[in-house]
Amino acid sequence: MADTADTRTPAEIEADIRRRREVLAETLDEIGVRVHPKTIVGDAKAKVVSNIDHTLGRAYVQVNRVVSDVRAQFVDEEGAPRLERVVPVALVAVGLVGLLALGARRRRG
């Protein structure tokens, strides 16, 4: 059987107990801060904001990519418009606006 006798002096034991109490007090204070309702709400808000920022960042990248792709369809490498693509799209847009204007005029009259 192993010898379990403690060779520390009473003063050393008291010092160990004092240090252990200080560590436990710090741990309890930290737990108290972590479980405080304001801390929990603040952490939840920070997480939501972080997720929103991440989602918005991804959306921005996706929109930027789509805009770049569309721009590449209508502008050549030098920045000049590609008339063979711009003119048909412009005609379709004018036609749609005209149809919408006629539809609105018929509803009023």
C-alpha cells in the first residue's frame, strides 16, 4: 500500500487552500459573467450580426460576379459597347415599356 502521508507544513497547506480559493473565485466570477442575461443576449446578437455580415458578403460577391458577366456580354475588352447585343436588348426594352404603357392606358379609359 502506498504511503499517503502529507509532508507539508500547516502554513503550506493554508497557502495552498488560499490559492485554490482565489482560483475558484475567479472561475465563479467568469461563470457569472458568461451566464448573465446581458452577456448571453450580447453574444447572440454578435453571432447574428456575424452571420448577416457573412451572408451579405457572399451575396455581394455573387451580385458582383453576375454584373461582371452581364457587362462582359455588352462591352468588349476595350470598353466599347457591343452594338450587335445592345441594340436588340434596347428594342425589346422599348417594346415592353410600350406594352405596359398601352395596358395602363386601357385600364384607365
